Amino acid sequence: MKFNLDRDLIFFDIESTGLNVMRDRILQIAFIKYPKDGGDPVELEMLINPGIPISEEAMNVHGITPDKLKNKPTFKDVAAELFKFIGTADLSGYNSDRFDIPMLMEEFHRYGYDLEIEKRRTIDVQKIFYKMEPRTLKAALKHFCGKELVDAHDALADVKATVDVLVGQLKRYEGVDYIDGDDFVTPAPIKNDMGALADFTHDKRMVDVTQRLKYNPEGEVVFNFGKFSGKKVRDIISNDRQYYAWIMDKDFSVQVKKAVKKIMDDIIREKSAK
């Protein structure tokens, strides 16, 4: 099946030193780019020296040990190449909104590159799967494609499985309505349209992919964690500059810090104009 594309679409997967998107590092990354002009897909895969220890838990999952990485380039060495390869493409993966995309954003940010996730669409294939048939990638491949997942947790193998799953989902759910827990019906949301898939999988209530900030019913940005959960960010940081400084200093994602800084800049600009 050919994807109906108005932008390049990249499926990707990463393996890492652990599960903390701010503190851990990428040690394997794989892309498959589908050009919007309908050309053949292009693969890019590499091992990366993370420069920090790999947790035992992570090694037990992906099997990548330090000796396999000691002569590999660092992310700093390959950042420009990866950033150019991605370009303005939309991004898709499996659980990518919660893990792969935030970690990739952080890695790029360390070396002066802004992935600008706000300017591209993201299609998390896991969200389609979990909403329609809640299971794992291995089960998804079996369910939609009748295939067994070989070399699970190898980045390129997982990317190829993700591509196959999305193709299977497009076939399986063509014309099928989605009914949520409140019996609200979304007519046939799964279609060969990347904008429609991104809308279906994206939680528009959330400001950032780590879900630390969200919009209230009035469209204002509020905190989604801690003692100020549900409170307007604007009100809190305007009256408590120490809390603003704490957010900018702690392990919040670059997307959260960018959003909070924009609100603070607006506050300062409005006060200066008076």
C-alpha cells in the first residue's frame, strides 16, 4: 500500500540507556523515510556511543552492550546528519509520543538543534492500536499481518514491524467507526491520510508530549502535575518567579520549558507596554 502523503513521513525507533527521556541517551536509532513524491523509502540506521552507562534493565531488553558501542560515533557527531535526514518530515513510531520523540528532542537540543515538533504531525501507531485493539507490538504484528516479530527490540526490526502494523491497520479499520468510553462516535477515523491519523492519535488537551502541561476548557495553559495541578501557568509564574526558575532549572523537557518561557515572555512584554 502507498501512503497518501503531503509531506515526507518518517517511521523511527530508538534504543536507549534507560527510560528517563531527559537523563538517558540514545544508543541505537533507525529511520525509514517515505518521500511525499512517492519515491522508494529510504532507510538509515546507526549505533551511537551514548557516553554514559547503560542500565542493566535496558541491556536485558535490547542486548546492546558497551563493547558494541565503544568505537561508534556520539550523538554530537551525527546530529547534523540526522537533523538533515529528518528535515520537515512528519514522524511516526510505536509509543513514539511518550518516549522516542521526547528523547530525540532532548538529544538534538543538547547540541543546538530544535526539532520543532509543533510544526510537524506525529502519528503514534501504538495509540491507534491501543484505541482499537489494546495489545503489544508483537501481538499487533501477529494480529494485523499474521507475522511473527523476529529480533524484537532491534531498532530497525521494530521500525519495519511498525510500518507493517500501520498498513494492516489501514486495511482492517477502513470504514470502522471509533466509539469512546462515553459512547461518542468518531466516523471511520482510520484512513490513509496522515493528517487524519495524527488528529486521531493526538490528545489535543495536552500542550507537550510528556503531558506536564495541558489546556483547560477555556484554552488556557495549566499545570498537569504537582501542587499547582489545574492552575493556570500564567497566574502561577507571574506571582512566583522562583517557581518559574525552578521549572527552567529542573529535568523538564525542552518542550515544557519552551512553552513556559513563552508565557513568561508574554507577561514581561505586556507589563513593559503599560
